[in-house]
Amino acid sequence: MVLRSILAVLVAGLPLGGCGDDAGSAAPEVDARFVVGWSEADHDRGLLERVGQPDRTIETPAELDELLQSAAPELDVGALRDVDLDEVVIVVGSYPRCDQTSSVEVVDGELRFVVVEAEDPVECAWAPLQVDVWSVARDG
């Protein structure tokens, strides 16, 4: 069984493709693209905590500028500079990564950053902090 967790980072009202109001329907598909990720295995944890916590969405140029300003020079943010916020919303989340991955889903009309557990989990001696950044199309 695939376990999913983490935070609802966006409330209904943001125009996202496929977000229906039918409570009985299947979860809508999310047009999400992985943008960039950073690991504590490669960077100081404090640098990652500044940019990746708390989990959040970036919807405006001011919010994107704030994210870029919080990122230390050691973090490659080049892919974030090319994001068109008229077309996408940015979702930033962090988690202790062993064999998990991240994703973005719409659950109960809310966009969520989720951590997907491996189907056959392993015990890890260390799970470095991972910060992942996703872009999600504003419309289908």
C-alpha cells in the first residue's frame, strides 16, 4: 500500500485544471512538473530549512522573489528563474528522504504536496532532508 502524507498547501479557488466539485468523482489529474530538488546529502541542512520549510505555494512574483532571496548561493535556483507564474503555481515541500519520493495531488479540492512511501520500504540509518519544488499548471 502506498502511504501519502504532508500538508494541504493551497485552498480551493485557485484555477487549476481538472478540479471538479463532484465529491464522488476520482481525484483529478494534476499537471505537475518537477522543477528542482536539493538534498541534505549535498547541502547544509540549515540552508535547506530556510528555503524548504514550511511547505508552501508560490503564486506571485513577490513570493517567488522571497523564495529566491531565502536560497543560499550554493543552491542552484536557475530553473526557478524561468518559471512563468501566469501559467503555473510553484509548490515547495520538504521531507526526510530515505526511499520516498514527492508528488503533488488534488485532494478534496486542495492542492497538496505529498510524500509517497516506497512499496517495499527499507530501514535507513539516515534520511537526509530533501526539498522538492514542483510547478503545477493553473489550467488544464
